[in-house]
Amino acid sequence: MVVGAVVLGGVTRLTESGLSMVDWHLIKEMKPPSTLPEWEAEFQKYQQFPEFKILNHDMTLNEFKFIWYMEYSHRMWGRAVGLAYILPAVYFWRKGWMSRSLKLQVVGLCGFVCFQGLLGWFMVKSGLEEKQDSHDIPRVSQYRLAAHLGSALLLYCASLWTGLSLLLPPNKMPNTRQMMLFRQFARGTGGLVFITALSGAFVAGLDAGLVYNSFPKMGARWVPDDLLAFSPALRNFFENPTTVQFDHRILGIASVTAVTVLYALSRRMALTRRTRVAVSSLLAMVYMQAALGIGTLLLYVPTPVAATHQSGSLVLLSMSVWLIHELRRLPK
């Protein structure tokens, strides 16, 4: 369900639907408008905010309904995720089916889910703020978008790790120096995959996928002229669409390289069958994800391909977590 929330959030962003619901109520907004007067009242609220005034001033009520239902679906799915964590946790806790350590993990995960919902509204608010003397396209803060995506990815990774620990019997790995170095390299590769996925939030937040739609060069150059156009230079890495796209390319190439090296090293290691499947799956997925990223760029970010690319980052991250879990060192 967390995967569904992340994917649906990505589609909501791609269809520019995230600012269609201009207020937040935990219970009240669960019932959508059902009559024409209710829809007109909702539309009038939307018309008071910058996105309508600057970008969608000619939008019809039917067009508004589409983007409203996209954001509504994302919010309702988020509430369903919360219930999917909290209700089983309460039931299993009362039955006494959880160990003390598992209780702590579950409490942490449930708290993280609630925090994620609040962070989502904090992100949306940034796109509803009126900016004086600005005619830029209204969008949410890329910093808050990255925080929202990053926390969702952490929640997913923590949930996946907990599930794997409960379902899969641990592997007995030899504690040799070679295995220790391989384990550390796998962790570093997993961290690189995570950072690459997180950098995608800045690409989405700044619409950076639309500035240079060519590969491997950016336009006619390997390094574009406007890479460091902003001052101070540090701003470019988070606010300059050219630099943000360039960074995402470099991180993607680095991820492909790291996974390829990891696979090559694994061929010389004495690994269990399950671990070899995890390494091979990671290799196949990283090349598929790279192809999806290049395709998204060359095709000028069509929503189906871009959404598949965003979903692919979760699959790739899952493979990384699975491999790291397989290689974990058991306590003596």
C-alpha cells in the first residue's frame, strides 16, 4: 500500500493535480462533493489561489473535477495506509502476538505514517501561498516535495526490512574480510540508489525533465553552459533545473556502474542461492530503470512513461534493501 501511495503521488504530481484541494480536514474531506452546488463551491475555493489565477484561469468545472479526484484519491489512499498500519497493530498487540522489539518497530512505523500525512499537507501549503510580483507557474516547494518523498521511501524501506526479517530465515554467511567488504559495498550501493531516487523529487519539483530532452549530451554539450547560473553556487544543486537534471543523470549513471561492479564481485563470492537471485534482480532492474529514465527524457516526459520510471525507482530500491537484508551479519 505504501508503494501505491508513492506511485499515486507521482501521478498526481505529473498531472499537476496536487494543488486542487486547498484545505485539509482529516474526516470532513472524506466525503467528496456530490451535487452541482457543492462542486461549484469547491471550484470557487480553488479559484482564489495562484494556480488557477496564473495557470488554469480558463479551466472548466469538468477539468477541475479530474484534478480534484486525482488529489482526493491520493489523500484517501494515504488514510487507508494509516489504517492498514494502525488497526492490525492494535489487534496483534492486544492478542500478545508481538515481541517487545517488534512492538517498538510497529510503534515507530505507525508514528512515521502519521508524520507522513502531516508532511504532505505542509508540502501542499507551499504551493498555495501567494507570491507577490511573481508570475511563475505555482508549484510546491521542491525541498518539501523531497522531504515528503524521502520520508515515504524511509517508511517503505523500514516496512520492507521488518517484513523480510519476519518472513525469511536468515542466511549463514562466512564472516571473512572479503564478505565484510562486499557487504559494505552493497550498503553503499543501496545508499546511492536511495539518493538517486530522492534526487528525482527535485527533478519533479522543478520540472527539470523538460529542460534538456536529449541523451547522452545535454543539448549540444556534455556540460551545459547554465550549470552554475545561480549565485551562490550551492543554490544550483537544488534550484537550477539544469543542474538538478545533470545531477540526476550523474547519480543514475553512478548507480548503474555501482550495481554492475557489485554483480561482478558477487560472481567471485560464495553466496546462497537466494542472495544470488537478489543480486541478479538488482542488476536487471537497474538497467531497466536507466532505460526508462532515458526514454522519459527523450519522449519529453509523457505521463505513463514518467510514472513507470518513478515506480521503477521503488522496485530498484526494494531490490537493494532485499540484497542488504540477505547479507546482514547475524548477532553472535
